[in-house]
Amino acid sequence: MPTPNTPPGMPIRFRGLTKTFGPVRAVDGVDLDVLPGRVTGLLGPNGSGKTTMLRMLLGLVRPDAGSAMIGDRPYVSIPRPGTVVGASLEASFHPGRKAVDHLLTLAPAIGASRARVDEVLGLVGLSDAAGRRVGGFSLGMRQRLGLAGTLLGDPGVLVLDEPANGLDPQGILWLRDLLRHLAREGRTVLVSSHILAEVQATVDDVAVLSRGSLVHASSLAEMVHLADSHVRVAGPDMEALARLVTERGWVLEDVAGGWVVRGAKAPEVGAAAFAAGLELHALESVGANLEETFLRIVSGEVPGSVRALEDGRDAAGAAA
Amino acid sequence: MRAALVSEFRKTVSTPLWWVLGLTAFGYMAMTAGLLGFATTMPVEQGGMEMTGGGVDVARSLYSLPVSLGYVFPLVTGALAVTTEFRHRTLTATLLAEPNRTTVIASKLVVQGGVGAFLGLCGVAGAMVAAAGALVIAGEPTMLGEPSVWGTAALAVVALALWGMVGVGFGALVPNQVASIVLILAFTQLIEPLLRIGLALLGDGFAQVGLYFPGAAAEALSGASLYSSIGAAELLPQWAGGVVMTAYALGFALLGRLLTFRRDVT
């Protein structure tokens, strides 16, 4: 539930966003809406244009064409942007500066107090390291410090580039809980990653970039449907089962040590076998391999579908 | 702008560089001014370098020695304030906090002007303590009762404040840290001194050009010069020295804003 004093999340809108670096079209006409109340994963392999897209969103890189807006204005025209948007693009810090001092250099622009600095350090689990120089920090600790900086202004919009990079599995779980909590409060959370598995349990929506183009955008649930699921079957009369599968237009494949039916869900296969009076000894839905689907979308083997993310909105989105 | 200034100030004082350089400036200036202090009391025939002009001018030259030999401290510190942002890739966070890039450079100019004044204070303090001590030991007057001596010392601090701002401007123009520092050291330690002496030897017309070098302008501002004390050059009027220094600082900063800081931060 949104708390009364939670700042409003605002939609992030990319329209025809394009950027060319030399001969490389880094971002190519991307249209995308990122909605409040949800965690959106911006996915794609290294070099697919994720970071460039985020840098254009934050006014660090000038687009060749198109626009990127937060609410109804570009980042650079937001007064005190740190109170509206918390952004962390790279875990880069001056190595000689203490963690607490790093946050204190960010605090004036946000109007954050010393107490708030200590509070966010606690929130990301760095209270004990507050007085240590960042030069001795692990990548995971740097990620936490970067995240602490984004939370300083209690912003309604969070933009995080590869926040899970360098976190241990425990840290990834912690990040998931934090981001989901922030989205539940009605905030807009946009995270990029080149590994779907890192954010799979975190995101509500996915946007997939490949070579600068948006090749897929949907809720995660819809992307799961795209995933190539299959049904493992076994029975005494596999020849009859094969005929049945062919009749129905499905495919029976002999895979290592067993048979799988592709193109159907387990209840359909079970019902068909029952109707045909065929005995089954095994009927098991083998979970979709989302990562593989993601990679196949990226490589163009499986056509993704780009649709407005509004379609996937649920009660959480409406609450914002 | 206020927030950007506070942020820049905190950046400066949250790494050890400022006080390490403050101590170094104090120690280096004390050592050099102490040695020169003794040397000025020795006749040339005995290996000394008895200076022209008499007591007050000698004292002013000694006490404002940081303007001639210590300005590299604020200059490098000012440049580092910009180049470290590129080297450690903290510019991204800086620009996220303050997207107006002109404000970022302006706040660095102001804060590094202050740091330059602090380093100037350290250097002048070191020079005065050591040189006055040397003069006392040699039985010469320290001239500390002369208002013009204190005026020169104060202007030396102002000159080093301006050097800090010149450093920011230069760092903005040449944001690569190694290139920036190498160019600064090469120009200030080698090229400018050689050119100033060389141009002075070539005659009046050429010597005029040398007056507008930043080192000469800073010395003009403080009203005392090691080079002119040893007869190597005349100086601009004091006010003109200040104007030339300010022009270097703002000119470099403006060029840096237009050429370097307009680029994409990737």
C-alpha cells in the first residue's frame, strides 16, 4: 500500500529515441512507456544500447532524435532532480572519499540532511562501513552505496543501471525485496540488466533491446507465454501417441531419455490422450526456459512483440 | 548555485589532498624562503645573491615567494578538481545532482579560488616565518613593520586564489588528468620561466609579450617578483596583473565549457 507521504511515481516516456556513435546506431527509434507502481526491466546483451538510453534519459548524452521524458519534462529541466529521480549509472566513486562523505557531496543538491544520509546508509546495510574510504569497497558494496545515493531524496522514480551486477545471491534477493517494495509504494522503478535471471524475480514488465532497437516489450507474464514450453510424456504405446500428436498438429520429439510434446500444454495433451483411450505413465509440463526465450528474442529467432506496457497494468499500477 | 558550492566544498575537504598540499606548501615555501633569506644577506662575492632595491623590496620578494615559486600548488589542485571527475568517472554523479554544466564549472571556480587562497595562506605563512627568521639571524631588518610588506603578502594570497581558478579553467579545457598535469608542469616550470628570461633578453618589444604570461601577471598583482628582483623583467601595473589572471581563469573555463563540457558523458 502506498504510504501517505510517498512521492508520486511518474511515467517515463521514450519517443523515437535515437543516438548514433560514429558508424554505430546505438539506440534506434525506441518508443517505450515505463509505468509507476511496477518494476520494469530494461534487458539486452552488452552493447545493445541500454546504458545509452538511460544516459539520454538523464541528460548526460544528447539524443540525435526523439525524446525521453520523466512525467512531462526532460530530466535537465526538473528543479532539484534528485528529489524526483534517483539515478545510479555506474558504481564509480572517488577512492579516497569515505562512503558517508560521498553521500554528503550529493546531499546539498537534494536538500537531504545528515540524518537522512545516515538513514539511507542503514537502509542499504552500509552503516558499519560509513567511515571507510570507498577505495577499499567490494563491487557489491559500491552498488549498495550507489543505491543509497539514489534513495537520498526519497524520489518517486528510480533509474538503476545494472544494479545487481556484483551483488552476491543474498544481495540480489535483498535488492529484489527493496525494489519490489519501492514499486508497491507507487514508485516507478526502471532497472537494466544483461542477465534476465538476475532480475527475473524482480520485474513486472520487460523491455528487450537488441542492437539498439526495442524488440520486445510486455509484462513478464506475457513473455513467459512466449517461452517455448513443452510436455514430457511416457506411455506403453508411444506409436499411437505419436499418431495422436501428429493428428492434433503438435510435435513429438525424442529427447535424451524420453519423449516431449511441443506446441501444447499438459492439460491438452492429457485430455487428448484420455479421449483417445491412450494410457499415459507420465505427463509433466516442463517449465519454460525464460532465459533461453530471452536470448532467442534478442537473436531474432523468436519474434518478440512490442506492445504498450499499459496492457499489463494491474491493480498495483492503478493504485499509483 | 548554493547547493553546488556546498557540494564542491565537501568534495574538496573530504579527500586528504587539501591539507597534504597545505602542509607541503608551507614546508616548501619555508625552506626556499629561508635559504633565499640567508642568500640575500650575503654579498655576491661571498656566494650570496644580494638583491637590488634595498630592504623593503627584498622583504616583499621573500614574503611573496609563493607567487613566484609556489603557485603550482593551487594550479594543480584547481585542475585536479575537474580532472578527477573524469578520471574516477564521478562526473556522471555530479551532473545527475546538478545537470547545469555551467553551474558545475562556476561552483568549482569559486571553491577552488578559496582553496587557492588557503594554499596561498599556507605558503605565505611558511615564507614569512622562515624568511623573517633568517633575516633576524643575519641581523637584518625584517621590515614586518612596513604596511606595504603586508599588502604584498595579502595580494600574494589573492594571486594564488586566482591561480586556483586558472587551474579549474585549464582542467575544464584539458580534462585528461595526466595530460593536464604534464602540460601544467611543463609550462610553469620550464616554458614560462625560459620564455620570460629569453624574451627579456631580446629587448623591449618582446619583453612586453612576457608581461602577459600568467606567472608574470600574478607577480604583477602581488607587486613583487623574484624575476624582477634579480633584474630579469619589469611587470604590469598591479590592477592589470589581476585583470590578466582573471581573464586566464575565465577564458579557460569558458573554452572548457564550450569545447569539453558540451560533450556527451558516456
